[in-house]
Amino acid sequence: MTSRASKATSRAKTKTATSPARGLSVGRRVLPVLSCVAAIALWVPTTAVASDATLKATVASWSHRIALDAHGIGLSASRRHPRRMMRRARHFRADSLRAVRALAPVRASSVRGGRAKRLAIAAFRDYAIVGREWALSGQTRLRGLRLAAVGHARRAARFARSGSRLLVAAGKLLR
């Protein structure tokens, strides 16, 4: 058989295999459909299936982490270690801002969940302000500016109360 004859034979085979009169076999029809379905499934973002339970778990874990940071700040302040308090306050602020970034992509599955998410984000933003005020209080204490340090500490206490109220309200909505 010559090369021309083999090419003609292979062309004839491919024309008969994909001929519209014969149609595609069932396996050949299912494969493109399944691959499209798999591509769509991979394309859909996974946060779209998040629920209020996911939101509740995220808020609880960040709330616990921030509570531990606040406890450390309280210990440093009560033992009169302004430098240690400043370092822990900066860490507290960073964790508060990380909590806001962690909650932002989580989607709520209900209206109550959406409201709880907004309240929790507002609470963590208030806590970020608390961290900044505590750090400023430590800095002014080191400089010997006692009245300014007390002013920063009072502002921190005011925002801490506000953040606490907001976080408690968010938790009640997620029950």
C-alpha cells in the first residue's frame, strides 16, 4: 500500500466515524457535558455556600483570640509594664483588623446573619481603635504625660464597651 492509499483510507475512516448520519456515540456526547458541568462547579466560588453557622464559627474564633489579647494587655497594665502593654496593644489592633478581613468574605445565609455580620465587623473595628488608644496610652505614660495617658485609656474603655455591646448583639443574632 502506498502512502497515498493509506492517507485516503484513514480519511475515509475518520469521515465515517464522525459522520452526521451516524451521530456521536453516547460516550462522546456525555464527556463534553460532564466536563462543562465540572468546569462550572469549579468556577463557582466556595464562599457562596457559606452559611450562618460558618459566620458564627468565624466570629467566635476571632472573638476568643481577641479576648486572650485583651487579657494580656490587662495584665501588663496592672503590673505597670507600659512597653509590654504597647506591644500587646499593637498585636490586639492587628488581630482586630485581621478579624475584619476574615469576616468580610463570609456570606450570611439569612437576614439575621447579615445583620450579625455587620455588627461583628463594627465591633472589631471598634476594637482596632481600642488597640490604638491603648498603645498611645502606653507611649504617653512613658513620656511622663499622665493626663494624656488617662485620656487615651478612657477613650479605649469607651470604644471597648461599644465593641463589646456590638459583639454580644451579633452573637445573639447568630444563635
